[in-house]
Amino acid sequence: MSDAPTSDLTGWRKAPFTGAGLTYDCYEKGEGPGVVLVPEVPGITPEVLGLADHLVDQGFTVVVPSPFGTPGKPMTVGYVLGVISRLCVSAEFRAFAVNAERPITQYLRAVARDLAARTPGKGVGVIGMCFTGGFALATAVEDVVLAPVLSQPSVPLPLGKARKADPGVSEAELQTVVKRTEDGLCVLGLRFSEDPAVPADRFATLRRRLGDAFEVIQLDSKPGNPGGFTKGAHSVLTAEVRERPGHQALAARERVVEFLRERLTA
């Protein structure tokens, strides 16, 4: 298979969900422990649905909120630019703010609490990607979130030294997460080594604050890398995955599934 796995909205149940004063449609499918999959920019693309359906096939109940974009619409450059231009000025996302709580993460916590209350297992996982990568960490202030996954977390947008090192959450939120790691919480982070949208400084901050509770998967995207990734490689769990044995992004996706199982069912 030469392209990333994709899927469509077939079988997904759509319903509005309101939390923290915000209302968005959420798409749900599957049975088993709960996972909130927060889409990357520009939204619930066929590639995001490919990951979502894979998680369903692996035995999870998956909820995909739709806070931006048009569900099912394929990604194009114009589509991406249009969505991100709106997100950059949205008070719900605070794309440039450092040491910031973001209103959208309060909504995602409400989604996580609701899902945890009606699914089996010890709690839920939350996967954020790209623009939403760090939102998964912010949801982990909730005790029901047992498996936060930060895939290429890109907010705050890395303009300047302070933003590059910012963990994407407020200090108060981070302190709560640090406290939870003392009680066994683990956080999984993924990035490509040369991805400027996800600075190494950000992961260094998280490693310093979370210690061994922060597991990092960093895929080599240097020139001549063995995986054949381009210097623009970014989306670890979606666009860069190829379903062939030995593929590094596929292995990263497999580790995410394993991490979810370990934390939610062990």
C-alpha cells in the first residue's frame, strides 16, 4: 500500500455534545474502552477517519469531536489554510498564547467524562494531533483520562523561543498532570525529528517536568533517513502511516494502541 490509510463516515453516529458552554458535533463508533480522538487540522479528514476506524477495529469505543472543518472532506492546501486562519484568531483555541488554559480543552474534558461514564475499562484515552496535540495533555487534569497521547503537538505555534519551549498548557494544568504522574499517570508523545512545527524544545520541557512518565517516540526525518520520510513529515499517526511491515510510523501507531490497552484495561 503506497498511501496512508483512509476511511469515511460510514457507520459513525453523529450527535451534538455540549460541555463548558461549547457545542460541537461528535462522531461515535465501536465498543470497548473509550478513546477521544481529537482531529488535526483541517478536521475529520479521510486520514483521521482511517485512524479512527483502526482504533474501533482494535476494540475501542471512539468519539471524534468536530470543533473545526467539514467532516469527511479531503485535505487540500487551500482547505488547511482556510481552517487554520480561523483557528489562529479563535478565543477557544488561543493558538499563540503561552502558559495558557484553552477553553476548547474544558470542552474535551467534558467529552472525556461523558465517555468514561458509559464505557468499560478504568478510564479513557485522549489522542490529540497537530494543532490539537497538546490538548490531550490538558485533558489529563481529569482523573478519568488515563492515557493522554500527544502526537506532533503544535500549539502554541512555535514563533519565538518562549513558544517553542511552551508545553501547550498552563502552569496550573501542568502541575496537576505532574502530580498525577506521581500516582502512575503516563503520557505518550510523538514527533518527527526535523519537524519545525513541533520543536524539540517543547518535548524537552515536557521531559524535564514529567520525567520518566513522558514516553517519547521520535521518528527520524533527517535527510537519508531509513524510513524514507521527507523533511516535511509531520502527521505521525495519519498521513505518514503506510500499512507495510517494518514501517516506522505504522510501528508508532501500534505502540499507541498498545499504550491505550495497557493504561485502560490492564
